[in-house]
Amino acid sequence: MVQPISVFKGLEGVYVTESALSLIDSENGVLYYAGYDVKELVERSSFEEVVFLMLHQRLPTSSEFTEFLKLLRRSQELEPIHIETIRKYAGVTDILSLLAMLIVLEGRGKIGGNSNDFNAAVNAVAKMGSFFSTIIRVRYGGDYIPPRRDLSFPENLLYMMNGEVPSREHADVLDDLLILHAEHGIPASTFASLVAASTLSDLYSSIAAGILALKGPLHGGASEASYAQALSIGSVEKVPEWVQLTLSEKKKIMGFGHRVYKIYDPRATIVKNIIARFMGSMNSEVKKVYEITRALEEYGEKYLASRGIYPNVDLWTPILYRMIGLPADSFTALFAVSRTAGWVAHILEYWRENKLIRPLHLYVGERPRKYIPLELRTGS
Ligand code: ACO
């Protein structure tokens, strides 16, 4: 008897590879990077250390970390070709698309498949940070500021963007956000980067595939969409009616729901705890978005929690992004900077036993038929 063929739409529930990078404990709501609880990493580690952890699946020794930081800092410097491209396109395209363009440029002449290409992986993370800051700086009328070797990755990111060394608080918040978004298994963007890498495309082009898959509001674009959603709701009083209307029209609330978590996203809890530390120093716009988001969480959960749909990290991150001065159209791009750590680690890991990713589709179209020349066709 012919077995029926199962089609797994959206690859839901399908394991496509093995990985030692992260464990999502979706029952208990804990996320681990190479065995370390991300909550502890946010509290005690740094983004730079997490990049090392992703690439080597262990924490560095002190001397290893010193060498690693030297490489990272060196790689943060941009070349004339990057700066000229940014000057040319920063004002005419969105930040994420330009990031993809620049990282593709970085891959010129390179070949893929080297699972030990740690230098390229570090270079990619470093360059993404500098691309991000410089695109924003140039968009707002400034010009390239070289990174400073005495500043940390998040400090440099804000320094190159604003021309001023950031406060300790802002750099720490950014560091936390970078750690939180560094890795999360195989969502659409990481899968896209693996699909490209599995063809032995180069590392940088594979990252570009990830960047472009991050763009949509169902994935990385959700934070910008969630921020725009809060602004468009306008006030706390309008939230209950807005939630009811949105759900009755079968539309989605941005910042709610997750393919893997059917409980509260643990990253959202971490973000909320960080926000709580800054309640007193929010400006009026951020405070308003905070109040609306709180109401949205309350009313959204009232209707959606019974279906396993809870707030995800992107409901709350816009508040921190705005608090540290990021433009509202840069959130997804910052996510890409951070997730580059996960993408490169997954790509190198995958290349150790590379297998071309080539799934099947179940054909449901017409059976084979004869071609009829145009002049002989009589209609359907
Ligand atoms: N608001 C309202 N209803 C929702 C939501 C939501 N945010 N999310 C899912 N649902 C409903 C769907 O309408 C659908 O209902 P139906 O069965 O009556 O048709 C059902 O739940 C299943 O939804 P799917 O989208 O098929 O489920 P999936 O597992 O693919 O959902 C997803 C995951 C895409 C993230 C979804 O929850 C969503 O679109 N959320 C909003 C966008 C968002 O916040 N994305 C960020 C995710 S986190 C990240 O990528 C970093």
C-alpha cells in the first residue's frame, strides 16, 4: 500500500540538523547558550564573550579572550569601499538592506566551506556592528568615525553612531540586548543562512541570506512593527477595544506568539526586568509606549494565553532600543548585528558535516499534458 506523504508546512516540528549552540527549554521557559542560562550571561557576561562562546562552545581563558578582543577590535575598522558604499546608499535604502549589501561586499572573492574560519566569523560580527553604526550616523548627516580600541563592542557601536562615548548604563543595556538576541536555534533567518551555506556559498553571503530573512514582521521585523503598533494605538485607554477589534478581524498582535514557546518568552521577562531599572529615566515618548505595551500585554494575554500565545521578546525590546537612542527603523538591523554571532556559529558548525539542504515539494498540479501551439488554442 502506498503510504500517504506528510507535508510539514513551515517545517513545523521538523529537526533539520544537530547543534550544540543553544537549547530552548520551552516547557520551563529557559534559554541556554552552550549550556549557560542566557539570564546568567546577561547578568555576568559580555557580548564579546558570548561571541567566543558561540564559536567555541566554551568560555575563553583570560589570555584567549585578550587575543580574541584584539582581533575583534581590529576587525571593527571599516575600509574605504564600505564607507563609500554607506555614503552612497544610507539615505536611499533601509538599514537592513544596506547591511546585507555591505556584508555581501565583504565576501567578495571568498569561498565557503571552511568550518575553522573563525577569523572570518569574528570579522563578520565586528563589521556588522561598524556597518550598523556608520549607516545610522551617515543617514543623519554625519560621517564615519573609526572605532576606538579601548572601547567595548557596545560602547563602540554607540560611539560610532553618536560621536560620543555612551554612558555606562546605555552601553550595559545594549550589551544585554546583544547577548539576548545572539542565538536562538533555527528560526527562519538562521535556516536561510544555513540553506545558503549548505551550497558552499561564502560565509558573508550566507549571513546576507539570514539578514534578509530577518526583515519580515513575523520574525525579526516584529520589534519595529510592535513599536509602530503601540504608537498607532495611541493611548492606554484605547488598548482593550483595539485588541478586541484586531482579534475579531483575525489580525495578529505584533510581539505576541512564537513557534517554539507556548508559554511566556523568557527573553521578554529578562527585558522587562531591565526596563524596570530605568523607569525613572524614561522620556515621555518611551513612557507612553511602555504604558501602552503593559496594557497590551494584559489584554492580549486575556484573549490569547489560553491558546498558548504569549508575549514574545519583541513586544518589549522597542522600549529599551528607544531608551538608548536608536532610531525606530534600526531595531531589526541591530537584531541582525547581534544574531550574526549565532549565524556564523551555526554555519561553521554545519560545514563540519555539510549536506546540501534540498527538501521536496508534493506536486499537486496538472498531470503531464501536450503543449498546444498558441494559434491552435481554443480557450480553457
Ligand atoms: N496575534 C493573534 N493571533 C495569533 C498571533 C498573534 N500574535 N500569533 C498566532 N496567532 C494565531 C493565528 O492567527 C492562528 O490562528 P488560527 O489557528 O485561528 O488561524 C494561530 O494562532 C497559529 O498561528 P501561526 O502564525 O500559524 O502560528 P506560528 O507557530 O507559525 O506562529 C508567529 C508564530 C509567526 C511568530 C506568530 O505567533 C506571529 O505571527 N506573531 C506575531 C509576529 C511576531 O511577534 N513575531 C516575532 C516572533 S519572535 C522572533 O522572531 C524574534
